[in-house]
Amino acid sequence: MAKVSFHHNDGSVDVLDVDPGTSLMRAAVTNGVAGIVGECGGQAMCATCHVYVRPEYLDGLPEISEDEEEMLECTADPRDEDRSRLGCQIKAGEGFDEIEVDVPASQI
Amino acid sequence: MTAAPSTPQDPQNIVIVGNGQAGIQLVDSLRKEGYAGTITVIGEETHFPYQRPPLSKDFMAADKEPKPLPLRAEKFFTDNDVDSRLGVRVTAIDRAGHTVSLSDGSRVGYTTLVLATGAANRELNVPGSGLEGIYGLRTLADAEAVHARLDTVRSVVVIGAGFIGLEFAAAARKRGLDVTVLEYADRPMARALSPVMGNWFAQAHRNMGVDLRLGEGIASFTGDDSGHVAAAVSTTGDTYPADMVLVGIGVIPRTELAEQTGLAVANGITVDSAMRTDDEDIYALGDCANYPSHHAEARTRLESVQNATDQARHTAKSILDTHDGGRDYTELPWFWSTQGDLRLQIAGIAHPEDETVLRGNPDDGKFSVFCFRSGRLVAVESVNQPADHMAARRVLSQGRTLTPEQAADPEFDFKTYSKAAAAGV
């Protein structure tokens, strides 16, 4: 299990225990975490599962693929060159046991 | 409230028929736009609303008992104060009385009715179509049945080289199965793709080991003693062993309720640019709706997630009269299909007569086809070239263009050009 925290702009936080192999996007959508959409179902095709990973958790995450790279150029909220990732491309347990992200104000 | 039906009713009781991509996004958008009245959503499947696109992709690739990806969390309906009816069909609409009748015998009143009924698989009707082991792929139930068979079969025949058929074919091939695809047309995805891209995909599938038979439709199926399919016979008289068959020959919009109640229907339920039917209290959107498309320069009906969700956002504003610009729907259509390692993305809508220009080298396994009409860019098809796709979306969304020479020139920085376009420069 990985502990995933989604921090919101209003200061609230959703903390989930996520099964290994489940993406942050799927965990968010299934648990009703506000502000994560995942319109393409996790195919890195829509950029609506954009998250800002907190700096202390960046090491160890999988490399950004070319597909993810292009989609990160199209996020609704500005891209943070270090912290922006697609939630569908980060799977629990792959490089971390715990992660905290900030949820952007908008995804569309 | 009972208003005289000559003016649209104020939305107080919105009833949505269908809980797929369009219906669920509409619920979300209505609440986000500040609608505080009642919402009833009726879905004929018993499952909590889920996403269909993964069913022909990740779902088929999964090892054991894949789970559907829900459209929202379980608490979505309660959180949004929505009356959700699952496993129930609407059997009739009473327009004068502003009610819908349900298959459980109940009736629900509406001030505003929205038809988000989607589409149904086109049925195959050749001799042998009734044999066991012949599947369609649309619902979660279909996907679970098909997935369960994949570990038990050796040979698969796919009828139709459209998106669903080819996504499935690629997944089956990845599992090492013998895959034959029968396609009546002379190239795959003929309805949606330029000939050059379609032909490239034909070769790419063959390179994967798929036996793609073009110009060969299905003539009949033969079965074994137990009534199970054993082979598919094509229109050229050739026979292909089939432990299972997947039929993907397109869908037909679910217009029966609309027709029954006298609404205009032509390739889907006819709506205007606000997504409204010819009854001012009834809207339709998504796979089931035929709308005036700015990009196709014609009435059109699109089958895609983007179409469903963008139309849902638009419909919410139409119902609540909160459009801050015009009421015309002008969202750029875009679409994707993942077939094994082949990632196809399309921005805009092309016509068969459009002039096509290649960007990049097809032999590299990644390139784009730019489609021009009367000198203007109208669509871009890309395979494994997400940068081109996203740049095309920026350019086309702004109604901008480029020259065919620029499209073909690898030195032309399309990405930077598109970002300038997006910034209104």
C-alpha cells in the first residue's frame, strides 16, 4: 500500500491508502478526490489528471515519457517544470511508499 | 409548476436519460454552474457508471479480473444530491405531460429532459451469427465475457477493422493469439482516417502479426457440434479458424425514444447549436445527437469522449442560460485510439477529398498527416507524435492555419507556432 496525499487550495487534504500498481488518477477518481478528472481513462491523452508533486517526493518517480511530456505542455494550470506530472502515469508503489501532491485549481 | 408549453420551462426538475460520459459530465456541469433543482439520472445498466474506452484497451491487456474505471466516485450522486436509477430503462416520453415512464413501472416528471442515450452495437446478421463464442464489445458485461475467454482460446477472428476491432486485435496479438481481421472496405478505419494513414495502419498491424484481410467481409460462421463457433467464412470464400469472434462493425445511435415521441431524428437525434431538440424542453447530446458542426461544415454526429464531455458542458449552460458568449457550440473535435504500441490521435475532422501533406517519415513509426481544405488546415492525424497532435489542437481551436509547405517542413517549429497561436499572437 502507498500513502497518497492530495492537498487542495483551501488547505484541505485527502489521504488515501492506494493498492500497488494503481495510478494516482484512478485512486483520485474512485475516491472522489476533487479536482482530478482523468477524462481519457489513464491513457496520457487529455492532461486532466495534472498534479504538482511536492519536491521531497520527486526523486525515485519514473521518468517522464514523451507522451507525458507533450501532455504536460497542455495543462490547464501552468506547468511547473520540476513538479508537474500526470497522475495517470504515477502508480502507487513504483518508486515510493508515500507521496504528496498539490491539486491544481483547474483541469479543463 | 405547470407552465403553458409555449415557452421553455424554468429548469427545476432535470431528468437525464443515460449515465455514460455525457450524462455524468452533465450532472457535474449543472451543479458547477449553480443549478440547485432536482436531477434524476436514469441508466439501463446495473453497474455504477464507468468509462468505456479502457474496455478495449487496458482491460483486455490485464492479467486477471480487471476492474472498470468509474466515471466518478461512488459518493458522486449523494454528494451532488442526484437521484440515480440504475438498471432501469425509460420506456416512453410524454412531452405534453412532461413525464418519462420507466421500465419499473414508475414515472418521473421533468421541466427539462436530456437524452444522453448513446449508441448500440450494430448487429451482424449472417448465417451462424447466433453461434456461441461471437461477442460484441460495448458494455462492461461484454468486456468481462470477452476477457474471460482470452486465456482459453488460440484463434480469434475480428469482424471490422474500425477502432474497436483494431484495439482488440492488437491486445489479442500481444497475448500471442492468432488474430485475423476481416474488413469489407479496402483499408482500415476508412470512415475516419485519410487513405495514407489508414494504409499505414494496415501495414503496422500486419507487422504485429495480425492477418488483416481487406476487401473481405464476413459471409457466414460455421460451428461445432455444441453450437459454438469454429470458423469464419469471408465474402471471398476463404475460411478462418475461430475459437472466438469479436464483432466491431460500428454503432447505431439510440434514437428510439426520440422517434417514438415525434422528435426529429436523422443520423441521431437532431439538435441545434445549443444542443436543443425541436422541443424546447428536451436536449440531446453525445453519441446519440446530430448537431451542426462548425468543423465538419455539416451536420454531424461524433462518437468520442471529447464530444460527449464538451457537449455536456455546453448543454448545462444552454439549460441554465449561462452562456457568456454565443450559444453556438464550436468545440474542436479530437479523438484518440491506442492499438498496441500504436497511439493514434486526431484533431479536427477531415473529409475524403481534403488535400493531405505528410509531416515526418512514416518509416520512422511516427508521423502526422495534415489535412487541408480550400487551403486551410482542417485536421491532423498523428501516430506516436503527440507533439504534433497537441500543436494541431492549439492551432485548430483558434481557427488558425499554416501552409502545406510549413506542415511538410521538418525545420518549421510547429510547436512554437502553435503556442503563439494559443496566446493569440
